[in-house]
Amino acid sequence: MTTMDDTRLLVLNKKEDELLDLLGKEKAAQGFLIDIAKSDSDWKIRRNAIKILGKGKITQSIELLNEILQKDHLTVLRKTAAKSLGNIEDPIAIPSLIEALKTSKDPSIVIEVASSLGVLKATQAIDDLLKMLKNKDGEIRENVAQALGMIGDAKAVDPLLKLLRDDQEAWVRGRAAEALGKIGDKRIVSDLINTLANDNGIGVSVKIATALGRLKDPAAVEPLINLLQKSQNVAERRAVAYALGEIGDKRAAEVFIELLEDEDETVRYWACLSLGFMQYKKASNTLLDVLKVDESIRVRKTAAISIGQLVPKTKKCIQVLLESLENETNQEVREKIESTLERIAKNQGHKSKEEMMKEMGLGN
């Protein structure tokens, strides 16, 4: 039988897996953990216990977490309780979190409460969260915007657009753009495009590009291409490449072919992936070149996959694939090339790549 001391030792040493297993087996251990979270003499042990309560193994933990959030004298424990209430993902915690949002004077607690309301997708908290967008603390505005994006209620669109246009902090404007993309209201596309052209804040364009990719509106293609052509920022190029790939408009295909020579591996990866997704058959030869010479395993592997999606038919293409297979040293890339060759063979009516090679006079 587990004792209070046994349970406390597990909490002290952060033996989370062992503790969760114990809580599922022994009712007494649940009571011990509740007592430790409530009144242990060491605040660090209390914090560890409160975190464990957020795993949702004890049904009566919400009442205690609410009490700690509202009344405990230690800020760090109130913050931890707020986070645990979100982690439990039980809507019964929402009223207590809303009350804390209204009454707490500590920005760090407000931030944690807002985040938990976002995790819980608490639509009933929308009005109170919207009021917080006017808070003088930029970190609060940022985290509230993030929570509103997670909740996804269209009621937040206009206030978030105002935040995107007017907030003095670039990182807050960026978070507003991200939230708008998550909400997914296509009416905002023109606003995002205008801001993309005019906002020079660090990181804002990255968030806007990502949001436009989520919205998948073809109207964003040209503005994104324009940004890409003048950008010297790696994070920006990555975000735009991702966004154009998500939209999937073939106007971006030639841009992706150019990006196959980008110095950044992630940009080249998105370019390879997108060309296959778009079924842009003119890219076959370029992707074959990438497969032969790119230094990145991830990029070569993706090039092989995309070539398979394009299903080239010419003897020359198949010969290059066979040469790449022979020269490739990475097993994962080799497997993708093999899979692509099999796909091409079946597409041409052959039972196997060996049968196709024999008919074409390739290989041994």
C-alpha cells in the first residue's frame, strides 16, 4: 500500500509516469496528491503536484485547482493552477477561469488564464477576452489574440483586424495575423494583403504569409510572390513558400522551380513538395537534377516523392532515376526512388520496374 511519503517522494522527484500509473491503481494515492497540492510545506513540491493534477486523472482536482487559482498567496502556484485547468480540458473549469481573467491584477496570471481559455475553446469567454485586447501590457494582448485564434469565433475578427492595423508592437500584430488565419474568415484576405504590403515590423510578414496560406485564397498568390522576390529573410521565404504551396495555384510553379536553388534547405523542401502536389509536369527534369545533386537528404527524398506524383514517362527520366538509385547512399532516399520507379512502371501497364526496364532496354 502506497503511503503519503511514497507519493510525496514521487512528486518531489518528478516521476510523472510512475505517479500517473499509481493514481490509476490506488485511490489513496489520489487523496495524498490532493493533500500535497493543497498544503505541502514546500511550494516547489506543491507546484509539481498541481502540474500532475492537470493530467486529469483525479475527478475532484478541478475544485482544488479553482481554489488555488482564486485564493493562493503564491503567484507561481496560481499560474500553475490556471495552466492545469486548461490541460484538463474540462469545460467545467471555464467559469473559474473567466472570473480570474476579470479579477486578477497580475499580468502573468492573466496570460496563463487566457491561454487556458484558448485551449478550452471557451466561446463564453469571448467578450471578456476582447476587452483584454485593449490592455496596456503587450504580452497580455499577444496571448489574448492567440487565445481568440484558438477559440475560432468570428466575433473576434474585427477586433483582431484593428489590433493588426494599429498595435504598436510588431509581435502583437504578428500574433493577431496568426489568430485571424486560424479563425479562417476569408473576408479578411484583402486586409491581410494590404498589411503584408505596408507593415515592416519584424516577423509580421511571416505570420501574415502563414495566415494567407491557411486561408488558401488565390488572391494572395501575386502579393506573396512579390514579397518573395524582394525578400532577403530566410524565415520570410520559408513562410511564403509554405503559403504558396498551401494555396496550390500554378501561377507559383515557376517560382517554386527557382526556389529549388535557394540556399535554405526548408525553402527547397517546400518547393519540391509543392511542385509534386501541383502536378506541375514541367518540373520533372528540374526535380531529377535536385535528386542527383542536392546535399539535403530531406530535399532529395521529397524530390523523389514529387517525381513519383508527376509520373514521367520518358526513357531519359527513368534512366536518370536508375542512375540516382545506383549512386544514392541514403537508404530512405533509395526507398523513395524505388517506390517512384514502381509507380511509373504500373502507370505504364507493367507488373514491375524490372519488366519496364527490360522493355526499355535499361539496366542489366
